[in-house]
Amino acid sequence: MRVKSRAVPLIFPDELDELATSEDSPALPAPAQPLGAVAGGSDGDAHGSTGTKRPRSESEDSDSDGACGTGDHEEEQGQAAGGPRLVAASPDRASPSTLSGAPDQHGAAAAPAGGPLPVAVAAGGPVFDKVYGMKRHPWFSRLRGTLNSIQLPRLFLDDCFPGAELPLDVQLRAEVDGQPWGERTDSRISVNGIITLGSLGLPELDGCRISGVRRVAQGGPCAVDLLVSSVWEGNDGDAEQQQLQLQLQQLQQQQQQQQQQQQQQQQQQQQHAREPAAKPLTASAPAAHVAAAASGRGASAPSGPPEQGTGAAADDGEQWGAGSSISTRTHKERTIYFSSRVPQTMWPPDTLPLQVTASFVLDGAPHCAPRTAWLKANQKMYRLCIEGPMPLPIGSMVEGFRRLGPVSIEVQAVLASMAASAAGVPAAPRSKPAAAPNGGGGAGGGGDAEQGSGPESEGDGGAQEEDEQQAPQHGGGGPAQAALPTGLQPREPDPRLVALGLRHIDLPPLAGGEEALADAAGIAFEEAERAALALGLPLADVDLVCAGVQAATEAPAEARRFLSMEYRRLWRACEAGDADRVEGWLKRAAARGRAS
């Protein structure tokens, strides 16, 4: 323990009583005031009981100044400052207030090593083993870091170290849940009543609180115990602060969630801006497709009641058009694809995949019992994955869908003959005269549709889009063929091409449109593949067509020219149902792919 250079040994009034009742001294009355008397020399006289000083010799003054470190000047200063009068003891009679624990030959406690206790004790003496609660209960926390020091209660300092001269060196130890913790370490109480904790702290005491402090007689001349509790049930300012920290953490989490939601919304908006306007198409004529694309909803089929159509909104749900054929590939994959433009408002992508109940309507009548299916989505397309065999027959056309409830969807389909009759409505003015009859029912369309249903059911590789954007399988793969197989040459619109509903691609702007241009080229690749599969081309020829589209869209300038010219021709031919023009376009694309 650090001992000050000018220590003051003191004596309590009860010690004066012991001196007054001893054999060497006559009995003295108790002091009228709680102020001690100066005891000097070895004769044990009691001049101090009257509160006056006994005249001392020069040698005593010098010894007292050298050993005790105080004098009349300091005592007068203490009284002038309003403090208690100090009782100085002679060097050979140390005061028990030194609390060393071992009395000397005069019955007083011996001074600790290095000198007497550096405190000035007023009347009443120090208080031991009394617990003083903390006004604020500091706590050890990894989040707050090391707890270096704490503020001691003022009452503790006044009672346990009365009249102490600060700073004061003490011996500190923690007591955790009533059990001593560790060894005593040297610490110091500053002039402001703040004690340093030294090595006490993390990580062992993480989460514990300091509930009180006390001074003990054992363990050193100035032994102090910190009472630490590992289970705290108090409700003070620290608990409120902890509650505030918890609320702050919750607020930060909410802000992070809001930021994530805003980022997701921005990404969805950017994605929708890059996507071309989706066109829910049905098996009706090209004029009906244009009207459906403008309104964002499918056109109603001429056959069947309105609630079974594909363009009107029913009271118990919403409908949208599709326009895809059921092929052998569809039966193998048990998956129906449709555009995400309309259903994403009913089933947002962040809520998918979702298990739904799928009902099937064929030619306006319920076709089979409802099936369990999964509704999934990617960036561009939604898909309905049916559990079990595909209930719709090969060659039928999916005209649209209807939302029956949050987890219920209805698939509306017609047979190929009805799709052919639906395709006999007037076509757009740009179509060839032979492909635009004036009749609304299409009297001559039935035979052609039946003629095309055979190859479609056998060789159609699926009119649905893939789950993800497909990459070209190979540049010149497959055996090279001199010419593509000659497809059907109907004079009327081919229902297979009309039902495709190829997406219209808007040319992206020149400034900053690289990403949009790449997306548009990918869409053109997918749509050309769908057109080739709809005509029943072999897979080797389909690969050549895809390779030709890829070769035409590799450079930005060539991609813009292909999208604004070549792809527009394919889109117009499919809208008109002109199989000859579509087949010619596919031959040119395959020749380009064979040469690349």
C-alpha cells in the first residue's frame, strides 16, 4: 500500500477513556465534545481532555513533525476549513485506527508497513462490514467494453473513511453472489470518490452488476469489498438504459428491414421497366391479340359463357389470357408456362413458391378433379407445376387462367378444333388476303386444324418457355441438313402460330441500353425457339435456328438491326398465322447458324 510522506496517527475518544482508566493515570471525565485531546509523551497525562494543547519541547515538536507529518499549522488550517479537530498521538503509541489487526505492547494496533494509515479520523470512527448500496448499479458488459472505474457513494466515504485525505490507496476485492472472487488488488480512491477496478472486469464478470460496497477489517488497513450480483432483479436507471438500448436495437432492425424492402421494390421496378410489355394472348385472331396487349388482359374466346372465357374478370376472381399448346413435352414436364405481367399482382414473386389447387376446364366444362400444383416464378415467367399426370390432352390449347382464391387457380383450355375455329376471325390488314376471311366463325378452318393436330401431337417439343433463359446449346451442332422439313401450308391462319403469342420487343435506347439490349436478345432467342418447336421441327434444326439468332445478336449494332428488322418479320408472321413466312424465316436463321 502506498503511504503518504506526511501521515497523521490519530486517536479516538474511546481510546482516551481507556487511557484515563488505566493504572498509570487517574480517571478522567468523558470529553464534552466529540473532539479528541492531544496525547503526547510517555507519562500518559491527559491535558487533552480540556481541549487545550500541552506545551511541548523542541525535540518533541521535531519528532512529531518528522514522524506524524502534522503540526499546529495544519491543525489550524483544518479547523479554519470547517473540518473536525484532529487528535494526534505520540509516535510510540499508535492509534488503533490504523487497523493493522495486531495490537502492540501498549494495547494499540501497530501501524502497517511503511507508516501509519494516511487518514484523519473524526469522532465516531470508521464503520466496518456495513453494505452501502449504489445509487446506480454499474454492470459489466462486452458491448460497453471494460468497466475501469465506478463512483463510490458519498455516505460510504463519510462513514467508512471519515475525514480521509484523498486520494487514498485501498485493497480491493470482489464478492460475487456472497463468495470471494479472486485476490485483493491494490486500487485507489480519487479525490472525486471514484475507485479504479484494476483487473476486475471482463470476460468473467460479463453481465454482472455491482450492487454495493463495504469496508472490512480483515484483508488490509483499507480493505474494500465490491458486492457483485450475477442475477439482477433491480429496476433502476441502468435497467431503463438497457431497455432503451433494446428499443434502439429494435428500431435499427426495423430500419434495416425497411431498407431491404425498398431495395427489393426498386429492383422490381427496374426489372419491370426492362421487361417488354407482356401480351396475354389467346387462340383468337391477331386483331384480338392487339386489343389484349393494349389492355393488359386477354381477349375472351368466342365459345363458351363469359365466366369461362379468358379475357373478362369474373366476380369471384380475375382472369388473364395465355395462349400455349399442350404437347408431349408439356406432358413430360407437367408444367404450364405463362407471362408474369398479370399474375404478379395477385401472387407477388416474394410469396412464391406456393402450393395451390388447380382446376381444369376443357371446352367450357370441368375436365377432371382438381389437382395439387405448385406456383413458381422467375424473372420473366410464371409456371404451374402439376403433381401427377397432365390432365389436359395433347394438342389442346390453354386459353387462359382464372384466380379463384389465394391458393386456387383455374386453367381454361380448348381442343385443337375449337382453337382452329377461333382463329378464323378477321386478321390484321397486313395479312395476306387468303389468310383473312370475312366470316366470323371460320368455316374452312376446321379441316386445316385437324390436319395440323397430328404432327403437333407427335413432334411438338413444347410451346412453353423454359424456366430460365436458355443459352445456345451449340454453334453448328446436329447433322447439317440441306433444307428444313416442309411444314404445313395452310391458306388459313395456323392456330399453332397464332396461339404462340410471340412477345413484341421494343428496341432499347442507345444511351445506357447495353443491359436492356442483352435482355431483348435473350427474349428473341427464346421466341425463335418457340416458333421452331411450334412447327414441329427436329431438335437438330431447332439448334441451328438458335445458333443463327445468337450469331445475329452477338455485336450490339447487329443485335439492334436484327431486333428492329428480322425479329419484327417473325413476330408479324406468327401474329398472322402465316406458316410459309415463318418457315422461310426459320430457314434463313438456320442457314446463318450453320455458317457460324
